[in-house]
Amino acid sequence: MVTSTEKFSELLTGTAELRAEVELVVNAAPVMDVHTHLFPPEFKELSLFGIDELLTYHYLTAETFRSARIPYDRFWAMSKMDQADMVWKTLFVDNTPTSEAAQGIISVLDVFRLDTRARELNEARAFFNSQNLSDHIDQVFDIAGVSGVVMTNDPLDEAESRIWKSGGNGDRRFKSSLRLDRLFNGFESRSAPSIRRMLDQSIQLLNPVYIAASLPADFQYPSNDSREWLLDEVVLPTAKEHGLALTLMIGVRRGVNPGLREAGDGLGRADVSAIESLCERYRDVKFLVTFLSRENQHELCVAARKFNNLMPFGCWWFLNNPSIVSEITRERLELLGTSFIPQHSDARVLEQLIYKWKHSRKEIADALADSYERLLTSGRAVTAEEITRDVNRMFAGNFADWVG
Ligand code: RAT
Ligand code: ZN
């Protein structure tokens, strides 16, 4: 009789069984979502869920303005429900929802067996309004196969700060991170000791898994500017002292069209050598890095081959489309083996976890299956056990390694 352990370590020599196994493992593997904008219910109005929040996601409002010729001010003056109705009518009733963000809505409605061709949102609203939030979080995490999410926490945000001081987050699945955009992008200027104090206090209060910042496409290091000063004098010494990794998200051009509000940011190609210089100068700090421009992806892989304190992660924002996720994942598998974090969701609204992970898992499984198939053709078969080991490494292990 063949035992299940023997079956697990059996060589998968047929392509059909190999591909089926990869799909099974990738779909079942719990994933640690290393960058989101989600919050647990204690954070009240910051904890977003339901159809109106899903439809007013900035990825979708930007698309709506391309088809509905409505002045920006008129749209922003509308209530959230009216905005959601307009997005629905424009992108889902008057047009076919082919974009990734629009297809995401369809995937979410479909999972909950809601009418994906409805003309009105009544049924969907009634469904989401009837959910108990904490049960709903459990259900969504379960469907998405997400074991935990990293929040984006701004230590200089007053509303957030009040919540942290009055008990903060009770749900261990929501990990915190210290996001320092206001300091890095010049909205707050303070002396080094004052920033140090603020960071030390925030680290004590929030217990973050990493320190983070998003940076513009023209970010340079070294550069003799305030960002270099902040990195050298405050942030990297703090990261070192507390044993925290530094997460850098590079390539955003904020406010390209301010009329679009949150949807108005663009992107630009950045200089990857800035990351090489940081990794070289701070060999004892671990860096998690993602670039927003498709053109930077290959250079990031090459930089990671040179510096083993550099962990590329995710297909960020405008890159989170199936064709590009597929391309980047293949490039990374070919250049880095399994030593990278293939994806993060960047979810702002709870149920986005469902579609973002469903869609990404498909691309990751296909890329991985092709890779094992090539290996088979070259003369080496893999086992189910090895597939599970590889997927667990990419979905959780690499991050655990980085954040301790
Ligand atoms: O992807 C997004 O939702 C963007 O608006 C940003 O939040 C980006 O992910 C960021 O963290 O700056
Ligand atoms: Zn984000």
C-alpha cells in the first residue's frame, strides 16, 4: 500500500499531474500579505468593507472619469453611495468590466453569489450591510487564504494615534508597520533627536514588523539631500538598533492630476543604483523593496543577485495586472530562484483580499508550473513535498526570515 508520505515524496513525472499539483498547492497555501492598507474593527472608520467602499476604490474612480464625462468637483461632492452607483453604472452597466480592478469586483460578487449583471446595487448592499464585521473578516481571510496582513500605520496621524493609545489592535492577524512618508516627503520637518524619540515611542507602542516609506521616481542615494540625512542620521540607526527591516516602495509621482484626489498619482522609472548603494552601506540591515515602474523590475532582480540583504517584493499598484504579474514572477523565478516575495495585495477594502489573491495565485501557479516543467524537460522531476516547500517559502517564509 502506498502511504500518503510516500505519495507526497513521489516524483511528478507527468506534466498534467505536475500542473494539477502546483495549482492545488498554490491555491491552498496560506499567505502572509506583507503590505496592505487594512485595519481591524477597533480602527472604526479606517476599517473599510462592503460594496460602496469597493466601488469607490481609487483604482476604479480613475477609470470612471475616462468614460463618464462628469466634472471632478461634481463627483467628489456626491455621497459615497451615489459615487458607487455612478461607478457601477459607468463601468459595469454601460460598459464591460475588462480592467483588472473592475474584474476584481466581479470576482468578489461571484464568491458571495451576488448577481454580477445586476443593474442596481440593492442586493449587494443588503448582503454586505447584514454582515457582522468580525465574522466577516474571518470569512474573508479564510476565502482569500490569508494568514495575516501588514497594515500601513502612520505614527503622525492623530486619529490613528488615539486608537493606539487607547488599546490599539487586538487582532494578531493584523501586524503593524511604521510608515514614514510624511518625514521622507517633506511634510514634517523636525530635528534628528526629536524624530528618534518619536520613532522609539512608536516602535514601543505599535510593535511594527518593519519601518517603511514610499519614495518618488527621482529618489537618489547618496544625494546630499534631506532624504539621505533622514536615512543616515535617523531611520537606519533606528532600524539597526531595533532589528527592524526597512521597506522602500519606489517610483510614485504623487499628484500628477490633483483633481483626481487619491486616484491622481502616477509613476516614473527610478534609479535602482540607489538601492544598491543602501544595501552596500548597510549590510547588516534587511531591505524589502518594490518598484512601481515595469522598466525597473529586471534591474531590481539583478541588484538582489548582488546583495543578499535585499528582498524584492510584490507587483505594486499599476503592476498588479495579470499580464504584468505573470511577466515579473517569471523574471524573478529565473533570476532569483524562490528567494523573493511574489506579491502583496495593497488592499484598502477588506474584500479586495479575495480577488487580489485569487487573481495573483493564478499567475504565480502558472509561472511556477512552467518553471517545474522546464526542469522536468531538463532532466529533473520535483515532488509534491518540494512544491509545498517552495510555495511556503515565497508566501510566508521569506518574509518571516526578513522580519524575524
Ligand atoms: O496602491 C495603492 O492603493 C496606492 O494608493 C498607494 O497606497 C500605495 O500602495 C502606497 O502604499 O503608497
Ligand atoms: Zn500601499
